[in-house]
Amino acid sequence: MKILKVITFIALIASITSIIIGYTMELSYSKKLIGFGVVGIFFIVFPIFSYYRWKDKDPKDYMITKENIDKMRENQKKYKY
């Protein structure tokens, strides 16, 4: 899935470039460039990045359940936190 990583990186660079150009250049559509850059980061880059990082992981491992609380207590006793 290296292609997804490359797409995410290209979208991030394009969004950041759009924001920088919007701030630095005196254009009639500078505010639109900044807006498109922000929208690109939040609606394109962040969801793709989140999917890429979480696709093979089980959400139950990160939820507070009775089993996970018991595991944490065992680890605290074992390592004496």
C-alpha cells in the first residue's frame, strides 16, 4: 500500500503549498487558495492518513473494556508502576 502513502504525501504538499501561496502572494483569489488548502488538509489528507494508519488494527484493543482493565492491572502488579 505504498501508493496510498504517496497520494497522502502529495495531497499534503499541495495543500500546504496552496496555503503558503495564498498568504504570500497578492492575488485576487488568495483567500480561496488558503481555504482550499485547509479543506484539502481536513477533508482529504487527514481521512486518508487515518485510514492508512488504522486499516490493520482492531479498535477493541484501544477501548476500555473489562478485559483491558484487567490486563492493565496485571501489568501494574508485574512491573510495579
